Amino acid sequence: GFLHYVVTDCEFNSSKLNDIEYTESYYYDKLEIIRFSSSVGKFVGYTEVGIKNAERLNNGPEVIARRAQKESYCLSNVGIDVESALTKS
């Protein structure tokens, strides 16, 4: 069978918004086909299908929604993780 999955990630050095990167990667059979990165600010395709989809997604409302994820998803969760780590060390 075939396997499709999405990996969403927040990488951070501190709880400041500028130190956070949000990525969302789409995989098909262990091959990354497309990725959104907040540092790039758009979708980037890595396969023929991924490139076509990146172009479509970058011209639609999806790219705007992903740009907002850095603040709405990562910022609140990173703050919780940083506080939790500091209180346990």
C-alpha cells in the first residue's frame, strides 16, 4: 500500500516569535513532496507533483493560513514548553 502523512514542527531557540520556525511537510511513501516553512513564507515542491501543488497553494488562501500558524500554533505551545522545561531544570 501507499502511505501519506504530514509532519508539523515548531523549532525554537526561545519563546520569542522571531526565534521560532514553523514547518509543515507532506510525505508520500517516505518521500517529501512539498513543504511550507515560515522562514521561506511559502510552499516549496520537491517532486513534479509537489511543484505543481506548491504553485497552486501559494496562489490560494492556504499560504496565508500557514503563515498565521507560526503565531497561533507555535507561539502558545512554545511558551508552555519553555516554561515547563525551565521549571524542571
